[in-house]
Amino acid sequence: MPEANVALIGYAFMGRAHSNAWRQVSRFFSPKLTPRMKVVCGRNRSAVRKASRTLGWEEYATDWREVVARDDIDIVDVSTPGDTHAEIAIAAAKAGKAVLCEKPLANDVREAKQMLAAVKKAGVVHMLCHNYRRAPAVMLARELVASGKLGKIYHYRGTYLQDWPVDPSVPLIWRFDKKVAGSGSLGDILSHSLDLGRFVLGSEVVEVAGLMDTFVKQRPRLDNPRKKGRVTVDDASLSLARFANGALASIEGTRFAPGRKNYLRFEVNGSRGTIVFNFERMNELEYYSLDDETKVQGFRQILATDPSHEYFDKWWPGGHIIGYEHTFIHTVYDFLNAVAAGRQVKPDFEDGVRNQLVLDAIEKAAQNKRWVTVKPL
Amino acid sequence: MPEANVALIGYAFMGRAHSNAWRQVSRFFSPKLTPRMKVVCGRNRSAVRKASRTLGWEEYATDWREVVARDDIDIVDVSTPGDTHAEIAIAAAKAGKAVLCEKPLANDVREAKQMLAAVKKAGVVHMLCHNYRRAPAVMLARELVASGKLGKIYHYRGTYLQDWPVDPSVPLIWRFDKKVAGSGSLGDILSHSLDLGRFVLGSEVVEVAGLMDTFVKQRPRLDNPRKKGRVTVDDASLSLARFANGALASIEGTRFAPGRKNYLRFEVNGSRGTIVFNFERMNELEYYSLDDETKVQGFRQILATDPSHEYFDKWWPGGHIIGYEHTFIHTVYDFLNAVAAGRQVKPDFEDGVRNQLVLDAIEKAAQNKRWVTVKPL
Amino acid sequence: MPEANVALIGYAFMGRAHSNAWRQVSRFFSPKLTPRMKVVCGRNRSAVRKASRTLGWEEYATDWREVVARDDIDIVDVSTPGDTHAEIAIAAAKAGKAVLCEKPLANDVREAKQMLAAVKKAGVVHMLCHNYRRAPAVMLARELVASGKLGKIYHYRGTYLQDWPVDPSVPLIWRFDKKVAGSGSLGDILSHSLDLGRFVLGSEVVEVAGLMDTFVKQRPRLDNPRKKGRVTVDDASLSLARFANGALASIEGTRFAPGRKNYLRFEVNGSRGTIVFNFERMNELEYYSLDDETKVQGFRQILATDPSHEYFDKWWPGGHIIGYEHTFIHTVYDFLNAVAAGRQVKPDFEDGVRNQLVLDAIEKAAQNKRWVTVKPL
Amino acid sequence: MPEANVALIGYAFMGRAHSNAWRQVSRFFSPKLTPRMKVVCGRNRSAVRKASRTLGWEEYATDWREVVARDDIDIVDVSTPGDTHAEIAIAAAKAGKAVLCEKPLANDVREAKQMLAAVKKAGVVHMLCHNYRRAPAVMLARELVASGKLGKIYHYRGTYLQDWPVDPSVPLIWRFDKKVAGSGSLGDILSHSLDLGRFVLGSEVVEVAGLMDTFVKQRPRLDNPRKKGRVTVDDASLSLARFANGALASIEGTRFAPGRKNYLRFEVNGSRGTIVFNFERMNELEYYSLDDETKVQGFRQILATDPSHEYFDKWWPGGHIIGYEHTFIHTVYDFLNAVAAGRQVKPDFEDGVRNQLVLDAIEKAAQNKRWVTVKPL
């Protein structure tokens, strides 16, 4: 297979997950392009050097502008915090690189639209890394809806619950700083639930109501834990929404749900059945079908680890489950094939803009205490 | 124990459940008043006669006005559809009877307030039958919150999902008629989720957003199934809410969730833990506590069937579960003791008014597409 | 409907459950005989008098011999400890009464056979109260096997786990005395798991291996808690078994499983599917079918509360669950119909003998450390 | 870190899992020896060449004797079917290599003992790959027992259920051939349940009863699917057992449980609590503790993905689950550290012999229909 040289910008949590994906994809799948892990880029020289070795990159660099301009780079993978996505991705697009960008596409609609314009103008393949779409059980959920097995869709009920900052002594890291993170629970986690709703329903959100709050308003500063600094993002975000297909939705993200570690759950009710997914049991999908004989109707706990389930034939025998990191491997697999074929793949920067338009509307709706229509693309 | 003569108005679904409660309460509990099932009242003479025998009432009658005026009646139990509650309950109060009224208290705020005024003026004991409060697992939930074990409450996430009318061929019964039922999913089921939120949190809703819809707009008429009549109530109702204690809430009721038969579920997140209840497994409460040692923190599935759990010492050994009907028995047990003592018991008509005020606000919020402040009592 | 006068012998735990069944059956079902709760019998006059009132019996008595001989008694319900079953049931049979006997039929095979011979000779209707058979979910399990939906049966995996005497300070009550109880976990709980296996599979056990032990060998005496007396029964009993239909089985009962309150669980694997039941969630049956499309195969959690499920059309709407006591109501309902029709009903005294023959074989197998063939009826 | 050159013998299912472990271990962990994937060995030249590239080995070879004799090889990893383990591992030991051997150690006790003798004589580090021990949730189970939190252990209830050959058209692969596989369900899967029991309880099995059967006695031959050949191994194996610490056990393996894909489940009951594990939800451990306050006792569903759980601090944030393959990574991590330190690590070849002695006893017990004492090491 031909090779493609990859440059990764950012090497923290997301950088580790993306590196693993690039490293593993050809061991289990046969993408039409074999990725070569050329260079990883970060600002701190010693840290990025160490990361390059641990994560398996051939080179390291500290100036992303140089990296994205290199002739030998085919793919740029943007895994930095959201406030830097636009600048990097736009430069990469201008340099003609295929771009994979970690979500959120950007911290606001304006930047997101600029990014979309840039990749379109450059004619490069672009993808947004909403990895959760590519859990086999989520792919099955999408398929059940798309095939009509659930009938007309009435409800999407999505929550993304976490608990890591419930303790007020958790310090004021960048995720609590609106300038860097854009928002808190809204862009970080509600956005995942929103993206899954759009994906599984195959429909767009048209109007929203919102409710947002910050429960712990001050936290210990990183530079001086004895002093406190102000949290400028939301701890919890709730929304009601109406999809274009008529479905009513409730979409919520909160970091203040003790015991919920990565509880990205959704339930879809249609006229013929219901499906339920929860990422903490990401290998499973619950499915209730009114097409079953009445007496034996029940929620099926489908273990989506059969060769018939998307991606799983490349892994292990049924029941030998996979984990969080595998969703990234599936993502880069599809991305590599798209780059090889020169065709688009979903979710892409357009999805990034669409997601951001909804988040934007939720924020406005919460501020103004009224329903807000989501702006067109 | 002294006896109290009971008159039951209405003998359908709720009448059966109430009758069972009156019949069973003294077999397992020792209320300070022993109920005597004196008379059941309904409009159809032959049907109510049959019901009197089956359900165990000494007499039957067809005119509720005569019944509530009888000198030998101590307690009037109102189990008719919502549009008749006010008239009956007010007459009973004026006649000096203790009144147990099935929820909803009334179909609108005006009537509900008249009822509250009437029982207050008459000085009679009044109770609203929100039976779900009295599942032992729900009592435990309330206790955990009230004791402070959950810390400061951040979230109430309530849903009441059913599926009985998903099939469009379900006919146009009274529950689809706004004149009789007042509303659909809103008053029938969202109201339960709301009442449990108020009960478990011990706090009142201050403002709401709403979203309501009717998915199946016409249904076969009862008198002529080949013709269709218009559904005048909501199939689904969703709301966002803020409680006085600062908790953010999402409260939903829908009849269009295939597989959900009586899925009255709530989750409460506080600064020290989380609880989850689902009526379809009404003997269980899930509880996560940050006070547990980190390594063994997990959602506990508490089987609330221990003698230490409210009411259960009167039933069976642990693990020998109880069911739906038992919540009514617990309700009349507490009501009888309240009547015996001449003191109030919760939930009462005031709760009925408060619930109605919130439902009213949700309906307005949904109509006007903006947040609405809940009116004071 | 014609009436049948019932006499209940014994008024403790089982007596309460049986009384409730007699009291409730005609309120929800229409048995072809209406039971009249004539007399309850016990040795302690003041206690039985009190019980008669609480439980709803017209009269009380202290001499069971007189009671079973009374001309006006049609049905004798034996709810005493196992060592007295034979004498009472045989006398009742001789007096021509229909007999309902709480399990175990007797404490040993000899007595059980005498009882079977007596009822056969007398030609009376006889039934053994293995109430768990009549949970709607268990009836559904039986139906799925009998209909062939599970294909050829390969495995029955039954456990009945409890935890009430894990604490060594639980005193030396009659259940720890071999003379009264016959055995411990074996006859008390493993017997239920065995009976369910025979019922659901519709096949008989042909040979067994066994393992029994007593973990807490001495307990505080009831008469003097500071002294200890010897436990003469088993705390735990395990067996391997082969059914006549070729299925391999594991059947276990233990009182030493902390957290398991009434965990009567079974799993049946056949060539076309699997079913799982657990009494602590007695309204549910799990069902996996290889006949489902591969991609959506999964364990269905069937909420057996639909009108299509046995008995449930007489109770509440779907999802409004029932509890432990209802299994007794179903039992007496079927018994009353059998008595009215003068036909046999299962399980009967023959089942009692068959169960006892297997328990006997397990005990011998455990003692002799070898497989034992179950003796023929 | 110093490097160690690894040779892998076998590249099928287990070879893929082992290769992944060698490849990934240094990316997430910092073992005291860095593995270098030197050579993979198999009999089919073109297949092993392809495997070497896909799985990431520097070289490939077809003669394992040459490979294990190479001076530049430090570690030999034996991932072939069981009938070849002894010869390869003994040669590797004689050549002074550290040996990691996939389970079962051998197909019979004689060979297993020879292997143990060989590694002891050679003084090399040896490890048996019972990967399931190293799921973080299983490590936690072991810790809870070892720490005394479960009190005195009364029961181990282990099952390993699968369903892949339920369909009689599954062909006669090597796993159905006693000469190659040694046994069927017994050595393949019951052995895992047995090993987990020994590990979690920290005690040895002293005596057993057994029950084994072959449900599908003939299967289509691989060379000519229209002809059938005889299955010479067991489809299902059940045992009762007594551990040295007094615990009673039931240990079962079957391949005939539809819907159970990799249902390696165990339950341990002790005087202070209970734990339950199921590999299909391998990130979770259920834990019930009598030390909790009575009113809130319940089975905790511990998501063993916290940094406080063994190995997990090297992976992802809590709730971001891991999968099957990670248990192998943990295994080689511990093995590499042991090799670096020149000390033993568990499970080792001694565990392999002990497991085999128990399997041997179960087989004899099943054949002779009596309890069999497990022979000493």
C-alpha cells in the first residue's frame, strides 16, 4: 500500500489517543494508505521529544507552521486545544494537506466557518474527529434508524455526564478558561451528545431552549493554589431541541454527576422501537422492537462484537470487547481511505460548523431565556 | 381500633387500586383507624353493583352528592377522572369529610385553588394520592437527600416514559380529550415526575421552559372506529426547570417511547453522590457515594426490601419484592393515621396546587417559546 | 359462584402468604369456586385468635384434627413446618378434603410417599405450593421451552442464594434443627431451584452428585442466648445433575451469599436460545434467540407484565409490577379451579415425592462422594 | 531502558494478541526492559511472512528450533496450540531463554511437569499467560479477598460460557480434536474459570466431582465438508470442588450457551461480602459489603477505570474503558519487569501444573462418577 506521511500537532490526552490510532490502524485494518508517523509537534521541546519516542513518531518539532508547510507531509492531525484549531487547520489546508481535526472544530462559529471555507477552497479532504460515532454499537444505532427499523423518530434523549470536577479543589486548568476552551460542559461534552444525535437521527436541529450554570465559581489557581481564580465556563448545560424530522430532544452535558465517569448515553424512541446506548458500556446497544412477537418483546442487550458489526471483524472473536481508543482507530481508518480515494468522509468540517451553530444557539437561548432558531450553514 | 367509614367515588383503574388499598391496609399494617369499606359510587348502576362485590364494598350508589352528604361517611376517596375532582372534593370538604383525592388534584389551577381553599376552610384532613412517593425505594431516596448524604443538589433528571398509545389505532378514549383529561402526557405522567422531584429534593420549581407536541393528531372514535376524531392533548411534554435550591432539572413525560411501560425514572446528582430510581424496578434504588473509599466506589443497587426500609417491616422477608399496588396501601395507611390524629399529611391539596402551577407554567412556556416563572401559591 | 370453605393450618410466614392469597383471589380473578376463609388453626390460642382477625379468617381453632374433620370444610391448606405435613395432609385426605400443602411436601421420602398414597386413595384434589412456578415470567420460561423455541435443552443452571444467617449470632431457630426442618439449604431453597428446573424443562432428574456443608456449626440457643447449640442442617448444598432429556445441570442452594436476599436464579441454554430468570426481579425474563437476525441478537429483558402474559391481564397495566405474594394468589386460583372441576393440577403430591427423591439422592451423593441414581417414583 | 529480543512462536489468534501486547507495552507503560520484536515463527512461509509485516516483527522464520537457539533471542513467547507447548518451551528453557507460554501449559499433567522441571533446572523466568487475571477489575477482586474485606470465603461460583459451536455445521477444526487440543471446554475455558478461582481465592482445589458431555458428536470435516468426522472432546464440563480454605465451588465451562459470547463470570461469597465479575463487562466489578450501613447496602457496580485501579493510571481517564487485548499488555508488562529483575512472576509454570492436576481430576471424576482428590504438585 502507498504511504502517507502524518504530522500530529499536540501530544497531550488527545495526542496520545490519535498517536495510538495511527500506530495501530495498519496492524488490524488494511487502509488504502499506510500512515507513516513522521513528526509530532509541540511547544515544549523536551516534552515533545519524549512524546515522540513514547508515542512512536519519527521526528519531533516545536513550530507547527514549519511542520504544516513541509513538502513531505500529506496529513495534518490537529489535536491541540480548541482555540488554536482554526489557525493550524487553515494553514494546513492552504498547504494542501488533508486535515483531521479534533473536536470541537473551533471555539466559535466565525472561526469554524473560516475553517470550512479554507478546506473547501483548498479542495483537501477534511474530517472532524468525533470518535464516538465509530463505536460499533453506535454505528448499529445509526443503521437501525436509517433502515427504518425504528419507524418515525419521536425522541432523542441525550446526556453526557461526568464527575471529575465535582470536588471544588480541582484546580483552574485550561478547561475552565473561556478564552482557551470556548465553553465548559457545552463544547466539551454536550457537543458529543449533540453530534451523536445528528448522526444517529440523520437530521439537523432547528431550534433550541437552553439552561446553563456554573456551580463552582472559583477554583485554586495553578500558579498559586492558595489563591482562587474565576471559572469562566459552564459546569452544566441543558437544552430542549426540535429536529428537522420532527423529533423532540433533550440534550444535556454536565460535569457534576458523581459516579458518572463517561456516561455518554442516548435513547431514541421511534414509532417501531427504541434504542439506548451508554459509552461506559460502549460494546452494547439496547434495542426494543415492536416488530417482535408481543409476548417476547423486551430490550435486547446487543453485544456489538460480532463480525457482522461494523469494524469488529478486524478485531477479536465475539464477546472479546474493545475500548475507548478503538474508536480513534476506526476514525483514522476511514479517514485514510477517504484521503486515498480523494473523497469526503463524515463527520467533516461542515459538521463542525453545524454543531457549533447549535451550541451557539443553546448559549443564546440560555442567556435570553427564550427559544432560538439555529442559523443556517 | 376505631373504624372510619369510607366512600369511594369512581371504580375504574384507580378505583380498583384504591379499593385494594382500603381492603389490605389493616391486614399488614395497624393504622390508628380501621377503614370500613362502606360504599362505592359510580354512574352506571349495574357496573357499580358488580364492582362493589368484586372490590369488597358493602354498598353501592350512583349519586355521589348523596354519598358525600351521608352522616355515616368519614372519608371520601375521589378516584374519578380529573374534571370531576373539584366538584366532588369541595362537596366532601363542605360535608366535613376527610378527603383523599387521586392526582391530578384538578385539571387547572383555578379549580385546584378552589379545592385547597375548601378543605382549609372546612378544616378537614386532605391528601393527594401521588402514590409513587411511597415506594420504599423512593422514601429512601428522599431520606438520603434530606439527610445531606448527597450534599448540595445540582441536578434532577426526571422522565416518565410509556408506550401504550404509540399505535395510531389506539382509539380516542377520554385521556385524549382535553375537556376531560385537562392535558395528556403533561398532567397524566410528567406530573408524577414533577411531584417526585419536588418530594425528593424538598424544594420548589421556580421557572421553566417547555416543549410539547402531539404526534398522532387523529384517532379512531369510540362510537365509530371508522371515523377519526381529533386528539386535543399532548403526546409528549418536556421541560427544563430551575429549583429554588439551585438545582437544574429536566422533566419529561411521553407516551411515545416503545418498550417503556411505566418508566418513571429519576436521577439526582449532588455534590456527594447520586441516586437513581426507575419504577419498573421499584424495589431498587441506585446510590453512588463519594464518601466510599475511591477504589470501591460504584453505583449500589439497593434492594429496598429490608425491615430497615420504610413500610417493608410489615411485608415479607428481604428480597421478597412488592409491587405497584402496595404504594397505594402505604398511602392510605399514612392517610388513616393522619385522619386519626387530625393532622395534615403530605402530599396534600397544597401540593396539588403547586404541581398544577408548574404544569401551567410549562404549558405557557411551550406555547410562548420562552421561560416562564412559576406563580406563587 | 359456589363457595368452598377453607381451613388453614399454620399462620406464621407461610400462613400470612396463604391467607393473603385466599383473601385476594376473588378480587382480581374469577375462580370457579369462591373461597370462604372459614377457620385458621394453630397451637397457641391467643396468637391464633389474633391472627384470625388480622388475616381475615372467620374462626380460629387450636386442634387441627378437629378442624380437618369438620363437615363444613372443603379445603385444607397445610402451612406448618415440614415435619407435620404428613400427618395433617393424610388426615385431611382421609376426611375427603382437597389439600393444598406448602413445600416441602415432607421431610423425607417415606412420608412423602405416604401422603401421595393417601390423596390418591382418597381421590381428593391435591396440590403442592411451589409458588415460584406461577410468576408470569416463569410461566413464560416454561412456555418458551415447551414450545420448542429454545430447541434441544443442553443446560439448566439453578441457584437459590440467600444471606439471612451469615451472621453467626442468628439464633438456633427451628430451621437449623434437622428434626423439624428435615434439612437446611437443601430442602428449604435448593428444592425450589430443583422444582423450577423440573417444571421449566418438563423433564426429570436421573442422577446427581452432591456437596453439602455447614459453615456455622453452633448458634446461640433460643432459650438461653449465652449458650450455643449445634446446627444439625446444611448451610449450603450444591449438586450436579443429569436430566432425562440429556440436559446437564448445576443446582445449588446456599444461605451464605451476602447481598443475595432471594436470588432464585436459573439459566436454561438450548440449541436455539437461552432464558434467564431471577426472582429478585421476578417480573422480568431474559431471552436470547438465535432466530433473531444476527446483527440484532441480544438478551431481551422481557417485562412479563403484559396482558399476554399468564395471569397479568387480571392485574394492572403493563409495567405496573407485581410482587412475591401474587405467586400465591395465582396458585390458589389454579387450585380452586381444579377443585371445582375435580381434576388434578400441577405441581401436586407426586411432584413433592419426585422432588424429595432427588433431594434424597443429593444428600446420599454428598455423603458417599459418588454419583447416585435417583430412585423411581 | 535496556532491550530484550523477543521471538514469538505461532501467529494465529493468540499470536495476534501477544504481538499486540509486545508492540503496545512500551507506548503506555515503562517496563524495565524494552521488548524488541525480533522474529515470529510459523510453519507456513508465506503466511508467517505476511504476519511478520502485519503484526510488526522484524524477521520471520519457519523452524522454531533454530529460533529458540539463536543467541540474540532473550525471550521466547509460545503461542501455538497446546500439543506443541512442551517441546518448544523445554527447548527454550534449555537454551536459557525466559519463557512466556500461552495457556494451557500443556495438554496433560506429564508434559506440564516436564516443562516445570525444565524451567526450574534452567533457572529461567517462566510465566503462563492466563491473561484474564490482569483485568483491573479482577485484580481488584483479588485484592478485596486478600485484604480480608470479604471475610472468610464460603463460595466460588465460576462459569465460562460461550456459544460459537452451537450450530452443528461448525466444522471439525483442531479444537474438536483431542490429540491437538487435549480436551474441549475443559482445557479451553473451564481452565480459565479454575485459574481465576485459584487466583482470586489464593487457595488450591483439593477435591472435585465432574460431569462432561459432547452434545454434537460429529461435525463436517475440514477437508470434505460433506463428510462428517467424530468430535473427540467435551462440549461442556461441570465440576463441584472444595478448596483448601474450605470454600465450596462450582466451576463450569460450556460452549453451548447461546448468547454467551465470552461470559467468564465468577461470584465469590464470603462472610463479609460478595464480589461478581463478568468478562463481557470486564471493566466492572460488583461488590456487596456487609460493612456498609444496612439501609444502603447494595451491589456496587465499580467501574474499575480509576487511576487507583491496577494498570489503569497508564491508560485513559476514568470511564474510558479498555478491552480484551489490554489484559495481554498487562501480562507482558509484568513479565518484562520480572525478566529484568530475574525474579518469578505469577501465574507461572507451577500454576500451569496445578491447573492441569485439577483438570485431570475433573476428567477422572466425570469418568468414574465419584469424587477425586487432586494430586499434589
